Amino acid sequence: MKFTRRRFLRAAAVAGAGAAATPLLARPEKASPGFQPVTDEILERAAAEPVLQLKGLKSPVIIESVELLRKGKDHFLRVRSTDGAEGLSVDDGRMEIFYPILNQLVIPYFIGKDARNLEEHLFGVYRYQSNYKLQGLAFWVPVALVEFAILDLLGRQTNQSLGEMLGGIVRNDVPFYVASGRRDTTPEQEIDYLKELVEKTGARAIKYRVGGRMDRNRDALPGRTDQLIPLSRKAFGDKMVIHADANSSYNPTEAIRVGRLLEEIKAIHYEEPCPFDNFDATKKVADALSIPVALGEQESSQWRFQWCIRERVMDIVQPDLYYYGGMIRSRRVARMAEAAGLATTVHLSGGFGFVYSLHFASCTRQIGPWQEYKKGVETYGQWFNPPLRIVDGAISVPKGPGVGLVDPKKILKGATAIQGTAASPGADSSG
């Protein structure tokens, strides 16, 4: 019997039995009865519907100040409105590089704007000072940081969580896969490291890296990938859910060969097998394999996402909430994916980002069965009430308004401002 995507994903759902998430949806088979290709009209309509659902805000919420702060290894962004409301966001680790773009080309646009019109402002800042010429991660990460903070402010004013504002809560716990993120290990060392992560987190799903990371079919170590894939199933048994990330390592021929190895161990997720911007290559791989192919972490254009979804370039749609410019833009991508019968599993940059992923999963119906996690509960969990915790391989979605931070002033105590283009910190801004 042919192992089709539909049967494969049904098997994946069984592997994740008990998870409080909607299983991934199979790519519709073109030969199946009633198959209808999705059209641009359908996708554009799905993306165009308003995302924000604000309750009770009849008066303008004018943004008075936006300030980048640093405390230890974390960067924060604080938004204040003229009526004294505040919102806070936390960086993914890239503001050390991107702060000049944030301070010079993003923050000035938002000063004096009505926060209630945030959806329109995401397009306005794109046009401001010809920022569209910077299209990509370096521009959209700063925009995402501002968006997260404004959403936190609006949530605190309306007593809504991010999920409530962005579509309504559909789940309160999110199953996760723990990601290794390493290529400096032998197959045996990688298994040992993954076992440590599983033991520390209670994860029921894992992800490891294959290939050489954009290295034209060369492996990170000779023979590493071919040994690691079967060894992972042997080491973890049939119940562990396995994901693999190639980070643009292969041409289609080699990507398909490695994909067959992943199919043999019944892995459920094959990420970025070919160079991320070579959509034709990725489509060849997705069409040839039964294992679902994930793509999207590097993408910054709604129109390219739309094209890839329409053409079935990927099976799992994977925006990064920071890289793509925030929750609202990513929710639009998820709506297009849903209209096409595909699921969304957001890419995770790291650090505090898993908190935004939890909120995103809380309001996205067709979410993948496992969301990415790179640790962080032990660092940030106590910032919430109740504290974030892991139970049975899932993390609880933060409670409370906005992002759910209990005491932003305490979190910011001792933080210093980063102004202009100078990297040196400014005056104490913890008040």
C-alpha cells in the first residue's frame, strides 16, 4: 500500500495521541475526489480580514513614547501612551545588531499614532522613509518588537490576552518538540544531548539537524546524517515524535534521498531541505515525499507566502514571529494556510520567543501538533502568574492581559536605555 501524505499524517497524529492540539492536515491529493486547488482570490480574502478584536476601546490610544532598554542579555521595548498605559516586549537576541534600524526608522513612525489602528500601521511603517527597501529580517524584527509591545499595551487596557485579541482562545496548553540546534556532535553525542533535553523538559517530540547548513550537500561531519536518522529511532523508540531540520543543506536529489531515510523512521516534519529561496527545488522535494515538508522561517513577503501556499511548495507553513514582523502578519499567513488545508508551525528564534509562540498557538485553530521549544521556562516562567510550567510535554499558555507579565516594573529594574545609533547605554530607565 502506498504511504500517502494523508496516511502518513494520520500516523503522525497517532504518535502524538493525547496532545491538546489539532493534528497537521495532509496536503490534498490532486487525484482525490473533490480536490479543488486553492485560488489567489481565496487566499487574499483569508489574509485581508481584520485580525485585531479589541473590546471597549472607544477613545484613541495615542503612542507617546517607544523606548529600547537593555538588562543583562535581554533587550526590552517599552511603549507608553498619552493616557499613561504601558506595554512591554522582549527581544529574540538580535537587537544588539538591529537597534539603529529600530531607533531611526521604526520607532519615529509610531510616535503620535493611535494604537488601535495597529494593523494599518504595520503597512504604514513599511512605507515610511522607504523602509520597504529593507524588506527582510533586519527590518521586520524591529517592527515585531514594537508590535508585541503595543499588543501588550492594548491587552492591558482591554483586559484581553494576546490570543483573545488575535482570534479567540482555542487551546490553553501547547505540546512542544525540543530542538537541539547543534551540528557539532557525532551521531552518538547528538543522541546523548537530545536525551538530556528530553529528561530536563519532559518533551515527547524532538528535532535535530541534518546536513551541513547551506553547504551544498556536504554533511556537517562525514556520514553524520545517514547514521543519526536511524539511530534516533533506535535510541528513542517508536513513541517519540521526530522532526528534522536541514537548514537549506541540499539540492532536490540529495534532499529526497535524506527524506526517504526520515520516512523510514516515520519522522513527521522535514524542514527547509533546499535553499530557502529556491521554491522550485523545495516543491520538487515536497511532491516526491510523503513526509511533510516545512518552509517559511526566512520569508518576509506575504505575496511569496501566498504563492508558495497556492503552489503547494510546502506542507507545513512556518513563519517566524520575529523575522516576519509580528503576530498580526503571521496570523494572516496562518489564515491563508488554513484556507489551503495546511497547518502552521511557527519557527522559533529563541529566548523569550517561545512565549509569543504559545500565544500564537492559543488562537490558531490549524496549528501543527507540536510547536518548537528551545528551553526558557526556567528563565522566564516566573514572570507570569501562574508561572509557566511543563506538564506531559506541553507548556501552559500565559494567563492575564496582554502578554501576561505580572510585574513589568520589577522586570525592568536596573535596565538602561539604548538611544540613537550609539551602542553605549543611556540613563537608568527602570522607573
